[in-house]
Amino acid sequence: MPGLDRLVAATVLVIAFPIVLGAGRAAATGDGNAMPDRSEAPLVGIANSDRAAGWYGPVHWVTWLQALTGVLHDQELSYGYVDDQELASGQLGSYALLIFPTNPVLTEAEVAAVERFVERGGRVLAFWETGAYDEAGRLRKDNALKPVLHANTYGQLRTLYDDGVTEPGNRAEDHAGYLEATLDGAALFAGLPSLLPLVALEQPVMLAGPTGQGVVMASWLAADQITRPAPPDRNAAAIAGPQSLYIGFNLLAAAAGEADRVHAAAGEAAGGQTAEPVKAWARQLLANAVRLALGEEAQAEARRALTAAREALDQAEAALRAARQKLTFVPYGEIERRLSEAQELVSRAEDRLGSSRFEEARALAIDARYRAEAIPPLVRETRPVGVRGAWMGAGNLASLGGRSGVRYFLDQLQAAGINTLFPEIVRRGVALFWTKVGYRDPAISSWDEDPLRVLVEEAHARGMQVHPWVWVFNVGTREETPAILRDHPDWREISQRGELFAPPSGSSWLNPSHPEVRQYLQRLFLEIATEYPIDGLHLDYIRYPENTTGSVFGYSPASLSAFQEKYGLDPRTLRPGSREAALWDEWRRENVTSFVHQLAVVLKEARPDLLLSAAVVPEAERARATTMQDWKRWLDEGYVDFLVTMAYSSNEPLFERYLSEIDAATGADALGRLIFPGLAVWVNSPEALAGQVAMAWAHNSPGEVFFATDYLSDNHRQALRQGFYSQPGLSPLADPEGAAALLLANLAAKIAFFQQIGALDEAGVKGWQERREKLIGDWLAAVEDHAGKEQRERSAARFANAKPATEVGKVDPSQFRPNRYWAQVSLQRDFALATRFLRWAEPRLARLLSRPQP
């Protein structure tokens, strides 16, 4: 350990080397409280300590300083010197970086000055034994600059080579060691090997380890390139802090090329390296260290973060301007508050960047960016109502394994905003519940509770509706013959070619005209409806196989016999396009429609509150012509309560066409028809999926259903939660009255808002208020007719007490263009949707009122 006898008088150094000590000393001192303008002052300050020179000897000290200043000169970095007195008095105001070549002893006053320097945004680069010893020459328990360097030193490691036989220190290569870059050390090792042979010279390295925010940039390997010479928490060779860099060996000595003999011998032991490459490597590493300590990478990251924050802020401001232009009904007060906060953070980040406090600047900029990025979703008008549904595949359900898996899964869906679930309960001829009528799916054999019962209980506990999704006439895929067809081969439907499996998927189908098939399916679906407190039943494959490949199904012996018995015609002999061929198609179409009708009657007798729905081909005429699925008639006749069209596409024009099909089938809002688009998650990115939701909302869709939870990734759910589903949504299927009340509360708030900004005159206000009151009055009259005055009063209270989902807040009318067109569009959308919900509910009032009321 170095002793006090190594401390020599400062005058020796001053007399011997006056030029080195005097040259380049900074004149600017500052007041110690702020970082002055650095435009003319030196960038780098070197702590040229008399004590350190006396500790190591003047010749060594000057040689090391020459190596350091040579590198600074090569890097075109201006520098000055700071002596012990200047350091103790805190005269550091003009420097961006303070370098300690290796200053083993620091006084309390000097440490305090360095801490103030760092607090003002200054940065520190320290080598080897800096701060390791106290003024008596004893090793400190904690390094004096530990809070600044975020590193601690633990004493000297005297050799990096020990084979357990040769006594350490007897060979030149005992001083050789390897610096190994960590993943975080890329900037420090730029242009260098990640495993760098360097020489510790006569001086051993320091045992060092990170503390606080310290990050290890490099660690030691012994000469065998395998052994770690110290425990992991003390084996760091370089440690970076937010405003500091510590190098735990005498890099300046290596850069100076001291002790050539030792270098050469060590280089040979390390793989034939000579002294010159070691010196060149050391100088490159020193240059990298200075640049890294100056915060150039941190500065670049801060600038990148600030650029990203400004871009996000620009986008937020543009989104706000667009919202004002279209009179979007959003929380302007909240948005402007958040925008102001983001702008303030950017301003603070710019100040920190100017003061070289790069980490703080970066952190502030990142915070500003996140806040700014949260604004565009806020300026998109959200709806407090709508079906937010998802189909849930049977494999997905079976894999949950039990109640705990169901809970975790539903929690995720609930957090994403999903309020309606369509779980696949019957598929490929088997059931995922404990059926007594049908065939149980072996996939649920490990469940110790009935999966459907568990799912319904847990979903209802979260306010989610459950509409079990059941395959109807399709009972198999991939040319499989399920048990139901093995037991009842006469139930199978076939094509005119005698094909058992429908292309292209090789599916197996039941005969829709077979009385036993129809009876079996009714009993199976009635079991679900009566044994489980489900909210609805959702039919799939309620059709014939689609005729797209020339294979036309419906030619089983039972079907041919039934048609011949009714019409005296053999379908196999009919001329395509003839009136008789059209009669054949209509007969098959009626097989499907009559099954839907009969099932609806049976289910509503057993469960008046149950909603019946179907997943259908998205184009009505195509569905009718190629699959015998006449779903528009089902709506017209009231056989189903709602439909979901399988509008699966990643093609925007095609998806738009599917939405237009829904508009045409829905008709006037007063008809009260509910049709929802089904969105294909598996072919759409999170951004594209959110775009399809936006398109659906532009058509004033009452909701959407996603296919399927199997594909609904974390990123998809996050995109929904941060955008259109940022607010809870009340499903009109669960509570149409409540959904209408929320929309009409929003409508009242919009009327007031548009009047405030001049987009609605007195006549307009009066007209909309009268339309709103009439719609509510008509509904209350219908309620009274069906359920009496007491129920009317409860319903009236719901409309009176409903609160708007959006609070606009305080606004400046001068920032808005009083465009009456956009005001009318916005008001009409809410009114139309509320009308549709109430008109849909009217013929179902008795059934809906039989439910527990919200």
C-alpha cells in the first residue's frame, strides 16, 4: 500500500516541470453555482494534482499527462488544468468534463466541489486509484467519489495471472490481462476487439464494482483468457454512471507506452502482440473513454429522444387542430392540460441538454414523448357503448385447463375492453361442455369442472356476456368422419358427384333436411340454453357448403327422396338455370331457414330472454345463392336477434364493401336491426386492426367482433385499449336502454357544446332537444305498455340521471370553426345509434325485462 513517504513537496514538480503545469490552465472560474457559457472556454479540465505527482513520482506523472493531452489534441478537444487549490475552492465552472488521471487522495472539500460540479451538469472521467485513499494514505472503505462515479474500489489486485504453481510476480507476463467488453460496453470499445489484451505495468489493477446506477462496461479476464481474477461484484474494469466513467487501471500509463520491456514480454505471452499495438490500443481506448465520458453518446441519445418528443408533440398538436376543425367531441380541457405538460417537459429537456445534463434531458424527453403520444387517441371520439366481442376458439378454451386459467384469460380480455364473448362450444360434431345429449370433446377430459359453466360464471362476474358459438351442419374438417356420422351414416350430406367431403377443407356435413338431424341439433342446443345461464346462442355453419368449386351439396339419398316426394322431381335431372333448378335451390334454402325458425321458437319458449344470432357470409346475395343462407330474411322475419358478418379481410376496399353490405341490410335506424362486422385478427397488424375498427365506426356500426382470441396478441389488445376502447363500453345486447341513455346524455352535452362554440343556433338547439325528448318519450310509453308505470318511472330515471361519457371541459370558442355540417353529423350519429338500440329493444321488451335489471 502506498505510504505517506511517497508524498513529496509540490515545489519539486513545479520547478522541474513548469511548462506542463502552467500550460493551458483555464482562466474562467465561475461562481460555483451555475455552468457558464462554454463557447470560448476549454471543454476538458485535467485535475493536475501536486499530491498525485508526489505519490507516483514526477516523471511518471508528466508522462501520463502527456499521453492524455496527446489524445485530447488528436481528438481536437480543448483542455485546461485544475490544481488542488482550484479544485478545493470549486473553480470548475467552465468545464464540461473533469478528468482525474489517477488521483489517489482527495480531500473532503475537493469531493464536495466535484459533487457540486456534477449536480450542475458536469461530467467526470476517473482512472485507477482515484479517490481510493484517505489523506493519511490508508485505503478507504468507500471510494471518496462513490456517489459521483457510481462505483467503489476495494484495493489492488496484484496479478492477473496465477496458475497455482508459478509464484506470481516472477514473470513479465504476470502483468498481462485482458479487458472484455460487456454488452453495454460497445461505445467504449468502438474500433477495438471486444477482448483486448492490455498490460497492467508494474501497477496492479484495482478491484472495483458498480453501485447505484453504475453500469459495467468492461470486466477482467486473466492471461489464460478464461479465469475471472476477482468475484463478479469486484471484477469490473470500467464502470459508467449517468455523468461519469471510471476506468479501474492505469490506462494513461499504457497509452504512454511505459515499460516497453514489460509490454513486449507480456504481449508475446498474450499471443504475439508487441508493445506498439498495445500502446495504440490503449490510446484508442483512452480516446473512446474521453468521448464516452463527455457524454457524446448520451448527448446523441438525448438529442434523438428530444427529436422524437418534438415529433410526437407536433403530431399531438396536429391531431388537436384536426379535432377542433371537425368539432370532435373530446375532453379538450384534459387534452390541453396534457399537451401543456408535454410542452413543458420538452422545454426542460432542452435546458438540460444545453447544460450537458444529458441523462436528465433524455429522461425528460422520453417522458414528454410518452405524454404526447397519449394525446392522439384522446382526440379520437370514443363511444361509451357498443358490442366489443370476440370469438374464442375451442382449442383456446380447452388449453386454459380450469378455473384459474379462465380467470387469467378473461382478465386479459376485460382489460382490453372486450364485453361480449362467443366461445366455441360445439365444433366438429363434439361439445366442450358436459353434455348428456351429444358427444363430449376429449380435449376437456382433464377439466374437473364443466368448462362452459366455469366460463359463464367467471365472465358474468366481470360483466361480460357469453353467447356460445356452435357449429350446426358442419361436423368435421380435413376429411375426417366424426363419431356422429360413424354412428349415423345416413345423416351425412353429399354432393352431386357423390363426394363425402366438401372442398376445399375436406369438411363433413349433416343433412339439413333430415328430421332426425334437426331433432338432435335442437335437443343439443336446447340443453345448452336450459342448463347454463348463457346470454345467447350463436350459430355457425348454418348453411350448406359454399358452391365455389363446382361441388354442390344436398344430394344425399334422404334429400333426393324428400324433394321428389314433395315436388315429383329428381334434382339430378334438372337443367341449370331452369325454373325447376331454382325450385331445388329454394327447397335447400328453406331447409336452413326453417331450421333457424324452428330453433328460435323452441329456444324462446324455454328461455324468453335468450338472444339467437348467427355468423354469416358477409355478402347477402352470395350467401343466398352459393350457401343457401338467406340471412336477410332471418332478420326480416325476426328469427334471429342479431347477426355477425364474417367480413374477414386485410384488403381495405374489400372490407369497406363488406361494411356497405351491412349498411344496406340494416336499412333505416327505425327498423332496429343489429348487424356487426366480424374482423380478422390473424391477417391484420395491430395498427391495421385499429384502422378497421375506425372504418366500422365511420359506418356507425353498433360494435364489432374479432376472430379470434387465439390471434388477439398483447399488441392487438394494447392498440384497442389505447385507442377506441380507452373507455368502458356498455353493450346494447346486454342493456339497450342503458346504452341509449348514455348516447342521449352525450347528445345533450354535444348540443350544449356546439351551441357554445357557435356551431348550433337557437333553432338548431331547439330542434335537437325536441327530437331527443320525443325518442325518450316514445320509449317510455312502450315500456309502460309492456311493464306498467313503475317500470316506466325506473326507465325515466335512467335517462334523467345518465351522464355523458366525455367532459369537454373549458374551451376557447375562438379556436373552433363553427362548422354546422360537422355538428349535424356528430349529433345525427349518436341519435341514429340510440334510435336503433331502442327500436331493436321494443319488440323484445318483454323478453329483455325478464332479465335482472342493471
